[in-house]
Amino acid sequence: MTTTTERDPAGDPLHPQAEAQTWRASLQRVCAAVVSVRIDATRPFDTEWNGTSQATAFVVDAGLGIVLTNRHVVHPGPVVAEAVFLNHEEIPLRPLYRDPVHDFGFYQYDPSALRFMQPTALRLAPEKARVGTEIRVVGNDAGEKLSILAGTLARLDRPAPSYGVHRYNDFNTFYIQAASGTSGGSSGSPVVDIHGDVVGLNAGSRTQAASSFFLPLDRVVRALELVRAGLPVPRGTLMTTFAYTPYDELRRLGLRQTSEQAARAVDPEATGLLVVEKRIPGGVTDGLLEPGDILLRAEGRELADFVPLDELLDTHVGRPLDLDIERGGQPMRVRPVVHDLHAITPASFLELGGGVLHDLSYQRARNPQVPLRGAYLASAGYMFAPLELERAVILAIAGRPTPDLATATEILQSLPHGARATVRYYDLEAPTRERVAVITIDRRWFAMTHHTRDDATGLWPGTACPPPPPAPPPQPTTISFPHSDDPRIAGLLPSLVTVDAAIPYKIDGVHAIRFRGAGLVLDAARGLVVTDRNTVPVALVDLRITLAGGLEIPAEPVFLHPHHNYAIVRYDPALVGDTPVRSAELHPRPLTPGEPVRVVALKANHRVFCHNTEISAVEPVDLPLPRPPRFRAMNLERVTLATTIESIGGVLTDADSRVLALWSSFSYQDNKEHRTGEFGLPALLLRELLDDLRHGREPVCWDLGVELGLISLAEARNHGLSAAAAARLEAHDPVRRQVLSVTRTSVAAPGWRAGDLLLAVAAVPEDSSAADRPHVSSDSRPVNTFREVELAAAAGRLRVTVLRDGAEQQLDVRAVAHRGCGTDRVIHWAGALLQAPHHAAQIQRNLPPEGAYISLYWYGSPASRSRLRAARRIVAVDGRPTLDLDAFLAAVADKPNHASLRLKTVDLDDKVELITLRLDLDYFPTYELRRTADGWVRRAL
């Protein structure tokens, strides 16, 4: 390859010193016109995910404030962007144009808003792109503010780079290739020559080969002229992908010698012609063109390049175009009608159930070569999660075809909240395989809005869809339980159910959105079922109970124990009709190792099985701390079996089929992996709760605010336990030689200290109702089990004897009554989900119950850009303390859209950080989810 010698404007070669000076002067002007672009893609759309990123753009019209960058920087969907100029002035950007196919687009800024600099527009000079030209790529490379990377143009006819079959890809164009080391962060950078003229637009790179790919500017110049004039940019398409194919391959495809001679005569430097590679079934060339067809002429004009073809297509939108082709050596003429490319590029979307739907785009249909029909699921969100994939094409909903978004919207609006609807769809990876799934229509947790792009503002304003029609009243259904010849199973079949939980918002540190477990009917008359906290980890949940694999009914959480691994849920007994559901018979008593038991449990497919085994150990639960904090069983003993059992849960029974324990799934975190283990939860722990429920009392859990562990009596002696105290504990429990130890404390439990050894408790009742309870005693008694402390705490106030630093002390401590309702209020603000610090976070990390705790943030939101990470607490806004959610809402209530705020945050390790955040109320409005007597409601704030 011969390197092009740099010359001055008169055409004379430049002296090396003059060349260096010219480069410096040119780059100084170029750098002033280059801006760093910060982008928030607020919704998944077409080929792009939502997220926060940065790229580069450069000024091409200083008077109008137009900057040029890549299409994937402007984004096909909703986007919020801002430009940071060389002097660090920050200016909002408005999306002005994004090309449907080629990788370029325009943003616009307000030139009058620039106060301290006036950049000069860079000239687009596509004609100056020549092999051997020395170039510089100036941009925001790899996240740096500004970098200048050198290279040499090596090839002008490279195929468009491929970024993967599921991502945006340019096509029907050449790319320029250069030997350069630019990286992904330099997308949208200008590729300039020594005179500062732009010869290409940086679009991609391949680090393995140290090469970069630049988009030619021929079609960019045309689009810029139209955009400057305030005119639309017509774009035509044949819904066909062409590939530039060299002559040697064309001969094998049947190209006639006379045709090759004619083509070479028109363009002696060309090395090939355009060949049909892909077409859209049902498109304008379906039945007219086939893969392998060689394109010779269009409208009588010889073609050997993509640019003249684009020119003809863009000027023939809606009109026929004469194409001369050769197919297997046979000349042919076809006359397809040029289609409007913008019409098959979606400009609206439906947001429903946390998901995003829009018309299937040409970009997404092109690679798999599928027809341009169906509603494209850009994001499954919550409601469409049963499809088990993010990007599907929906063909029908509730048995009605969905050829486009408008039809899908009409169908979805007609379905009431909670309705079950079938969805027929296919995955773009396997377009010939149709699938069917059932979804539950959600109109409670998420808003249903239709958004359409407004090119005048660059926004995608949303229109709320009408409220759903009322749901028909549920009808009772009677089923029978399957017959079992195994008497160990038969008696429990009417008491075992499957519990499915779907979580729309991940609060309280929950790590997933769908769980399945077993439940045990405690009271058939009241519809009360007990299950584990791995199945129902939070109160903000949609629950369904399945009986015998034959009847599914809704349920709601009633009580979530903050420490023990169980939850109580309730269904409407009227919905099961005359189905013979039976209350299980509990036998609450202490369990011992070596005791024979039966495991009667459920598989995920609702099948019940039984296994005889024995108890191998009854030991304290000691699970690793999760990060971020979430529910973790503690202050109880679990039952381990001698045999490994795999199930979704069930019960442990004795020989008379009396329930001794729940067979439950315990969730824990092992490093970064979320795991579960199955253990028994003694029925003894449910005794007081059941008494309250059966007598119509609100169940409560009395919490001392500490996590307890166990150490041996011998180890306690090493801590200074006296012989007298050891003798009292031995006399109290001759079998268990153990002492309770305080392993963690919380701010809500003053008086305690980690390392305290708990020796004795005395209940100090504060009301007669507590004093009347048989398990509450005002006498100081030795304790060495979790259960004893739990029973004593029901008094509300305790005088405890602890061993601290080798000396016995008495403390007056209080227990807090937990109603088992869990987190019952959540705020969505700036793309972050805020709540009060939940109980697990307070216990596990000693967090004070103050501030707005961040449980989740959405990609592409202000919270995401500002790194408002989960498990932090916002404790002040603009210097105003926010002790709780009400204080937080008051602090942000008067903040207008696009306002900047200073947020004082504290992480789990008590490290303080000041974060700045700019509001975006267009795409992330503030709303509240609150649990009321009538269930959860969503309310705009």
C-alpha cells in the first residue's frame, strides 16, 4: 500500500515541520467541535437495551446546533442525552434524526445556551476518503474525555461490520477500514484528515486486528442538508439485503461475460457487483428477487456500488423501480415498488406490566428473514415473564391474531386485571417454532401507556390507556384429589398445595421474581396455608395456590415471620367449592436425632411422594450473610435428615401421619451464588401463631432485635462463666450443654452487645394480657434455647442476665411486636425503588431504621447514571434530612423536571457519599405502592 503524501491547499507536498503544524492547527479546531455525549436509553427498544452509556459527537452546524454521531448513539427508542464540550459546558441534546439503516444520526443543542465557547462546525468531505490518507480519530475513546488516535485509511469497500445477529447492524453500504486502535467508547468520533475535514464517521473496531471501521459520509451529507432545511429525510427500501460480490464469485453465480465486460467498462476500478443476499418474506421483492440474483442496472443506470442504489431508492418511495438482474445466467427485468423505510421502523410502543411492545422492525426481521408482522416484545418485564425470553414476536393474544401493535393494544385493553390469556409467539432464534404460554394480565403494579415519538421535542410522550374492564366474579370450582394406595400419602393429599409467587418489584433485597414451593393447609375453613419464606419472601407479591395439580386460585400473604422460615397465606375457601380440602393435624413437640420420620413432599409437577427416613440432627440455623441484605432464617433450630430429599417442600410426619415439622426450602447466599437447602421446621414454632389465628387475634412476633447463636458450655467457661452459673444451666438442661450467644445486634435493640452470653431471663409484663399467657413468667429462669427466649419475649419487656467481659450483668430490654406484614410501602423515584430500611438489613448490618433505602434501580434512569446503587440509604436531599419516606417526599416535592439535586447517601458500611442527580420526570415519574385493607394500590405522586 502506498501512503498518500500530505499536501497543502495548492497541491504541493508539505514539509514535515509544516505538516506537524498543520495537524496541530487542524486538531485544535476539531477538538473544539467534538463533544462527549452521555446517553440514557430509558426503555428497551428494537435492537437496543435500556442503559447508560457515553459516546462522541461533533458539530456539523454551529448555527443550528446540530451534531453528528452514530445511530446507535441517538438510539431508535426513547433517549435522554447531554453534550459536554471541551470546556466542560454541559448542554442538553434533543434527538433530531436517526437513520433507519445506516449508522448515523443527529442530535441538536441550543447554541445560545453555550456561554463560554463558540465551536466551529466541521466540514463533511466524503470525496477526500482515499486509500493511504493519514487520519486522526478524535473522540471520547474508552471513556476518556478526549483522545486523538492516529491511523491510515486502508480500504474503502469493506463490508459493514457485524455486531451480532441480535444487535443493530448496518447493511447495504460499504465501510472504510483503517489501521487504528480506536475502541468502543469512540463511537461517533469524526475521522479527519490533516486539514480537519471529516472523511468518515467512526462506528466500530476490532481490537484483535487493530483495525477500525468508519461509515462513509455520502448519505450523511444528503440527510444533513434536509435536516438543516427542516425537511423530512425520505428513505426507500426494497426490503432486500445486497452483498457486494467479487467477479470471480459472480462468474460461479452465472454472470455472463458480456455483462461483466459492460460493468467493468462503466467502472474499471470496481471489483464486483451487488448480489441479493436476503429478502423479507411478504416484502416488496418477494416473488421478484431471489438470493443469488445479480443486480446490473436500476432505472437503466449501471450499478456497481451501494450509493447510487440508495439514491434511487430514496427518490422512488412509493413508486416502482426497474431492476435489470441476472439469475443463473438469464437476464431478467423486475419492477418492485419501493417501500417507505420509515414506515417499517417503529416510532411508538406500548408499556404494559413492566414490558415493552412495538411493531416488529425491519432491523429485527432482516437477519432471521421473517415476515414484518406481529407485536415485538422488546422487554418481557413482569407480565410477559412466563414467555421465558425477552425478545419474542407475538402472533396472537387470547386466541386473537396480533398482526401489529395497534391490534395487540386493542386486545390487551379489553382484558380485565387478573385475566389469564394465552400468548402465541416465536423466538427470533427459532422463527419456525411457535410456542404458547399463559400470562396473567396486570393493570395494578404497572401503568399501561402508549408512547409515540414526537420529533418536534425529541420525547416519547405517553398516553394512559383506558382502565381495564371489570373482572367477572370468580366462580367456585370443585375438584377431587387423586387416589393414592399409599396410606402415608392419602391422609395428607387434601392438605398439601403448591404455592407460586410472582414478585413485580424486587424489594427487601429479594434476588428473583418467581418462586414455587409447597404449602400446608392449616385451617381449611379460613383458607390458611403455611409455606416457607423462600417461596413467599416479601409481601409485595402475586400468589396462586394449586390444589392437587387441578385447581389454581389466588391467595394473599397474611403473616411473614421476620426470623423463622415460614409465611402464612390465605385463599378464599369459597373458590374451592366442595373440594374436600382438609386442615392438617399438627403435633407440636420437641424432635430428637435418631427419631424415625416420614417425608411427604411435593415435586415441582404437583406430584406427592413419601420417603421413610430418620432425623440425623436438630441444630441451629447458621447461614452466610447475603449481600445485599435479604431475609435469612435465624434464631431457630432446623431438622436435618439422614437421607437427601429433593422436593419443593412438604412435611415430616410420625407413624400416625401427624405433622411434626414442615419440610421447607431455606434460601441463602454462598459468595455470589443464590442457593437453597431443604430442612425441617418444627411444628412447635407454629403453636402460638395458630392459637391467635383460630381465636381471631392478629398474630404477632416478638422481636428482641438481636441474632443469637450457640456455643458449648466448655467454651462459655473460657469466656468467664462461673461454676455456679454453669451448674444452673446444667440443671436446667442436662442434655444440651450449650449457652446462647448474641452474634449480632441492631440499633433498634439498645442495651445488647455482640458477644453477650445470655444466661437467664425474667419477663416483666406491662399489661395483663401478656401476664395471663401461660408461657410468660416474671421469675428469672435459665435459658439455653431459642424457643425459650422467643416465648419469654412475648411479655414485651425482659430483664436478662448476661455474661459480658467475664462479669454477669442484668439488662432491661424490650421486644418489638412485629405484625408480620413486611414492607408495605414503596416509592418509585427517579428510576430508583425506595423503601424504609427493612428488618433483615437492620439486623444483618446494624442499620438504623432511618432514611430512604434503595432496593432497586432501573437501567437508563437518573438513578442508574448517578450510581444510586441498591442497599444505600438517602439520608438528606439538598441538605434537608430525610429520616423516613414522608420526609424524603417532602424534600423532593417541589423539585421541577430536570432539576439537579444533592443526595447524601450512606452505604452498608456506614460510608457517606454525596451524589448529584438530575431528575427526568418525563420517563421516570414518581409514584407510590402501598398496601391497604383492600390490598396493594398504585398511586401517582
